[in-house]
Amino acid sequence: MRRLLKSHGYPVAVFPSAARFLASTQLLSTACLVADIHMPVMTGVDLYRHLLATGHAIPTILITGYPDDGVRQRMLDLGVNCYLHKPLDEAVLIECLHRAFAGDNTPPSVA
């Protein structure tokens, strides 16, 4: 994913866990967050809720290998920009990034 995003001109920082991201100096300058839902200790859902609760409404794209329509709808209702499932369609991910940077929370045309 890092290679894909860099090939589209996006600067990328990668973290081994949600906790490391939250403790990083990158938190305040993050323009868009792409996170897996199933991470150890703090899930992507927990991370997004924590960001909202602490006043860091970062545009967010959540990715999962275990899609769940209920979780998808709850996350979209909370303001997640995109909820994508694996295997990722690269074009849809890039569309989600464009929408996130434009402040558009409309779900992508293909998901």
C-alpha cells in the first residue's frame, strides 16, 4: 500500500500499531488516515473513535478483510470517509483518498 500511495504522489508514514501512531509527532499533521480494522490492542474502529473523542477528526479510510455491513454503516454514520474490504481495488482506494482530501464523505461509486 505504501508503494501504491507514493506512486500517486502521497507522502506516507507507516506505523506498526495505533498506539505508535497516537504517540507520534505525525498525529497533528496527518491529512488522511488509512487503517486496518483488525489491529492488535486497538482496532481501527477504536482508533477512529479515540481520534474523534480527542478532537482529532482526521479523514479516515478503514480497511477490513472481514466486511460487516453493520460495522460499515456505523462507521460511515460516525464520519469515516470510506470502509473498504480486502482484496482492495486500488482505483477505489485512490478515489477514497481524493474524496477524503476534498472533504467529501460520499461513499465511492464502487465498493
